[in-house]
Amino acid sequence: MPICVTALCGRVSVQAQAGSAPAAIIPKEAVPIDPKQERHISMQSAKSPETAATSARKKNGKKKKNKPRRSIFGTIMRFIGCLLCVCVMAASAGAVLLSLYVVQVTEDPDGKLDLDEQKLKQTSIVYDRDGNEVNTFAGENNRIWRDISAMPENLQNAVIAVEDKDFRSEPGINVKRTIAAALNEFTGNALLGSKQGASTLEQQLVKNLTGDSEQDILRKVREIFRALGLCNRYSKETILEAYLNTIPLTGTIYGMEAGAQEYFGKSVEELSLAECAELASITKNPKSFNPATNPENLLKRRNHVLALMRNQGYITDEECAAAQAEPITLAESKSATEKVTRTSRNSYFDDALFADVTQAIMEQESCTRAEAQDKIFSDGLRIYSTLDQKAQSAMEQVMLNEDTGDGELFPALWHEEEVSSGIPADSEITYDESGLPLNPDGSSVFTDDDVPVYADKENTTLKTSKDDNGNLIFYESVRTQAAMASISMEDGHRGEIVALVGGLGEKKVDRGTNRATLPHQTGSTMKPIAAYCLAVDSKIINYSSPMADTPYYLKSDHQVLDTDRCLKLGLSTDKYNAANQSRDDVWRDWPTNYGGAGGDGATMLVYDALRRSYNTIAVWIGSYVGAEELFSFAHDTLNCTYLDPEHDVDLAPLVLGSQSQGLTVVELAGAYSIFNDGKFTTPHYWTEIYDSDGNLYLDNSKRVTTVQAIDPAAATIMNRLLSNVWKKPGTANGMKPETEGIDTIGKTGTTSDFKDYTFAGVSPYYSTAVWWGYDKPYSMWGVDGTLGNNGKPTQRAFKRYMEAAQADKPAKDFYYDDSVVQKQFSTSTGAIVSGGGETGYYTEDNLPDDSYSTLTDPSVNTLDPAAG
């Protein structure tokens, strides 16, 4: 590299040009230097970069370049520039993160903020047989959606005036109030005159729909962005409609229509100005402004809302004053003297209706039970039921089972039952908040209705034992229960279930145990259903046919074991066991009559055998019809669906009512409905179901059929046979309902070992059945003295219900077939007599005569053909 060193005035200038030609050297005057003098170059300033670098390289063997000096101002500017760049990058990153957060908090995977979807989620309404609204089926929220056009302007304006006066002009949030609220939160000071909140109607709607109620800043941020999103997607009218239909009021009541119906007994269109203001007032604090419990607070709040409406120009001074002067008037509720039969929302009828509608939807939609129930809760169905409110109320009052001075109608017979658990006896027991044990999986050993049995008087230690697997057995105290159902017999309403109660006392739980829809053994109420009516219909017997009162099987037949004796002797209870077949002392006659009456082969007429409920005669009659025919008729024609084709095709279950499961009281009442004109209509809880837009969704006529089960003449004869039960020595002697001009028939029933009692009866208006017993079959004989030794409670319950339900109904006769003739017959032979005797009911082709041959030989299973 060419270097030029120039000495000027004691300074040395060093110039270097790399990669270029040497610059021209300007001649200067030379200064002589003494060779002996030490050479020294004096420099007043720092060495040039090239010189310093050369020197450093010589010392370190490296080349190093000096940095130029920077000014302070330049340094500051560069720092500010860098800071700005960092801020821009941070702001960009923050914007991206904020965008991601906004997307996250405003996404709506469950559709809670989809107002179109919310409109579809509404309560289903239940109507009675006369078209009156009686109940609703709601999930967590009871609401009835109404379009904004149905909401009175006074109601809309009242809500806007008190909740968000700038609703129609703001973009979903109120910026001024939001900033003030934020400052309030950080400073704790009240701004803009008060420490006010900032929630708009949109923000309140977001909170109501999402349930997001966390008390933190982020919740408000989420709410703001969601409210902005709502305002961007929907019109103000749509948002206001959603708000008015989803706002929580008291309890499970949501929305203005549900509130109007609950509090004022009317629809929103009918609300007065004062009532609109009252509904708008409740929303601030439903508990404090509950119209039923805090009417004074509500009155003050309502008048404040009216004043706001006046100040904001929605109403005039005169309208405000007039509305403020009105008292708060709520719809009538049960009077103080009326007995409350339930604290649950739904009646037993409602529970049964809900279950039946659920099943119908499952069949219609091919969906799961949960999906069908969700449709009921959310789709706003309009369900037209068969409920007769008067009949239901009458039945509920009877089944309330209050002590009227002479004891309960159905005595409470208590006994202990085992309660199994999965708790090993040697393990530590975990208890719930009530001090009751929990199974290892966390489930409760006892249900809500169970009454645990304790081993000590202080009720601190539960009574226990061990099962064969080493698990603990606990004990509960259970009482007798009852159920009743009633079906319409009137033309135009045939088969309609008008009333139903599935338990005794006050109903406290929705969709709990409903004994009216559970099967129980029927006992002798089964006798007329198949054996007697089919024998009459087939002309095997007539009204006064003579029968031999003798067991169907004798001991010598080795057909029916005496199981009690077998157990005492330690023998098998299998009748085919060789040891049993070889003995004569382990068999018994079958069947026997109640109390050991009869059974000696004496002649008894059909009409007398039925009113006395003799088992022997009934089984013989059933045998003439045949078990297969009895089963087919009861199961297929009369819809007794709980009869089991594997275990119940026999005389004992089909004649004497000892079924493997039994019949529900609904099925029993339905079966007895044939004893008017012989027609059977499928018992049903509803007729039609419409969607929320008024379109027919389900028509129950497709599931309900009417058939001529037996000939009308046979039905008339059976009707007259069953009328004798009230007459001595009938099994319900003296228990006939006292309803002037309205006849009634019936039949009693008792199962083996007195585990169940039933009664079924029919009038021209209703077919009704009653059951009394334990949920788990257990003998009532001797429990608490003799209170459980007969079925009189079922008869009294039937009598009270029919008298109350038919009060004020006009006189009405049963159907009477023209082909049925009345004849006098001998009470000893059953033959027609010219005078005296009893009145019998016959058809001309099945009259009694002198050729009857009384059946005395048990080996003969048919009557003399001349009896036909």
C-alpha cells in the first residue's frame, strides 16, 4: 500500500489508498536530520487509524480497526429508534395475541350465543283434555318463547328504561360507562355521579346465555367482545327478543311469557302497563323482588321503573300516576283451605305422560331416550293430554291419605327390609353429608325415600349384617304404598287416562317412583278379565250356570306341592323330585277358597261364585276356555303387556292373578273398561303433539286402537254379574259409591299370602283400579295387628274417588245390549222359574234349562253340552 508521509508544521499526515494508484507527491522543502540524532516524530493528535493498526499488528500479530467516535445526540437518537422498533414488534405480537384471545373467547362451540338456536330451546306446554294449559316440561329453565311482535311495547320500553336506556343507539357496549366502570374498579371511587356498572343488554344477554359469571377483569373483557360480536351478527330487535325470552325471574322461571303466565295467569299480550313494569322490576334481584314473598319491595321497584319510563318519554305523567296507583295483583293460587298434595313441579300423571311422550319420540325419531327428553325440554312442544283436572284433583286428595279422625285411609304398615351394599364388612365406610354410607364407587346405599334402621335408640349406629360375599347389609324401614288410575268410559274419550296417582302422601320428587305405572300381582281382579268374560262370550257358561265347588287338583293328583311342609321336612320344592312323588303327605288340593270356605263339591251358581270370589269355580271356568286362549286375550287384546309368555301361560296367573310380574293399575283399569259395551281402546295419556310453530308433530291415533274385545251382549251380562259384588255376601258388600243415577260395578282382589290387595270398578264415566301393598312383595297379614288382613282400604279409596270425581255429573246408565233378556232363575239350581228366585241376564241362545248336570267329578273338565 503506497504511503505518503508529509511533515507540515510539525504534523505528520499519513495517507493510504488501497487498490488505487499512488497520488502525486507535491515536493516540499527538505529538513536535514543529523544521522546521530535520535529520530522522533511528534504528533499533537492521536495516530491515524492506519498507523495505530499497523502498530497493534506489529505487537499482537493481528490487525484491529478503531471505532469512530460517536456523538451523544446520535447515540440518543439511535436508542430511541431501537426502542420504537421494539415497541412496534411488541405491539404487533400483542395484537396477534389479542386477536387469538378474541377468537377464543368469542367462539361458541355449544351454540349458546346462537340466538336462532336459542329461540328453538323453549319449554314444552301440557294441555288438559279441554285445551287448558296445566303444566310445562322444562329442563333447568322453564321458558316459553314469544316473538318480539308479541311483546307489548310497554314491556320492551320498561326493560330498556331500567336496564339500558341507550340500548337502541349503542354498539353493544357503552364506552363511557365501560371506562367509568374500569376506573371504579381500579380506584374504588364513584365516577359520573355513582359507582355504576357498565353492562348493556347485550352484555347481560351474554352472561345469561353462557353462564359466565366469574368475578374478574377477564370475564368483563370476554363479555365485551362477545357483546360486540352479538351486535355485529344480529339486529337490535333480535337481541331484545332473546333477552326478553331468556331473562331469569324467580325459581326456574325464565322469560317474560313464562313469568306472565306464572304471576298473572295471562300471556304477555294481555299485560297492563303496571304488570309490564313489575316483570321488568323482578330481573334486578329475583329474590328481593319476588312478587309472592316480597310484594312490598316489588311495589317500590315497579314505581321506580314507571318513573324512569316517564322521564325517558315512554309514558305520560297521567299514565305513570295511574299505573303507580295500581296494587300488585297476582293470579289465584291454591286457597289456604285446600290441601296441598305435592310440592314437586309435576304430578304423577305428568310423570307418566312425560315417560310416554319420551317413548313416542324415540319411536318417531329412532333416537335415544336422552335425545327424546332433550327434545321435550327444548323444542317447545304443545302436548294435548287426556288429563281431567277434576278427576286428578279428586284422586290426589284421596291418595294424600290424611288422618281424618278414624285413621289413615291406607294404614301405614311398617316392616324392615334388607338394603344390599358393595361395602366389604372389614373396610372403612365412607359417609355422605347426611351421615349415610356410600358404596366404594361413590353411590349412595340408601335412596332419598329410604328410612334407615338404626341399632341404637340414639340413631347413631346403623343396623347391619353380612351377606354371603362378606359385604355389609343395611336395613330400611318401609311402609305400605298404593296406586290408582282412572280411564274415561265416555264416547269421544274412550281409553283416555284421566287421572293417575302413584304413591301415598305428598309428592315431593319429579319423575321418581310411580307405582301406577309399575306392575303388581292382581289377585282375583284377574278372574273377570279373561276366564269369566271369555266363557260367557263363548257361551260356555251363562249367568246362573251351576258349578261344582271342588278343587281343580286334589292331593292325590300329585300336582301341587305343599311347599311349607316340604321346607319343614327338609325336602325339595320341585314337584318332579322323585322323593316328593313317592310321598302322599307333601301335596295339597288346589285351588282353595279364601278362608278355607267351600271346596266340598257342593253346587254353586256362576253369579254367586263371582261375587264371593271363589277360586275353585274360577279355575274350572278358566280351564274350559284354555290357558293359551286366556293369555292371548289378556296380553294381545287387552294390552296387559307385563304378562310373561314364558311363565304366565297357566291357570294360576291368568285366573287367580299370581303372575310373574302382574299388571299396572292402568292396565287393570283398561281391561275392565270392556265391561260396558265390550269395546277396548288402548289406554293413552295424550292425543296430539304440535311443534312450537303449530305444526302437527305426533298423532297418537296411530298408537291407539279400538277393538270389539267381546260381544256387546257378553259385556252386558258380565256387567250385571259384577254388580253383585256390592250385595251381601259379595266381597265388597256395602262399599258401592253413592252417586245418584250413576251405577257402578266392581271386583276385589287378594294375592297369595296377602301380599297385594287390588280393586277394579267401572261406572258409565270411569274405569278405575287401585293397588295396595309393599314395593317389594311382603305379606301384610298380621303386620300391626289386623290392619293388613283385608283389602277394605282399596274399596274405600275407590268409593271416595268415584264419589268426588262424579259429583255434579248427570245421571247416566251403562250400555245395555238389546239381545240380552232378563229371566228369573232358581238360586239353588240356576234353572228358569216362573216366579220368585233372582233376576238373571241371558241371551236367547244361552238360556238355562233343566238339563244342567252339576259337575262333581274332578276328572271331568267340561260341562254337559246341554248347558251351552
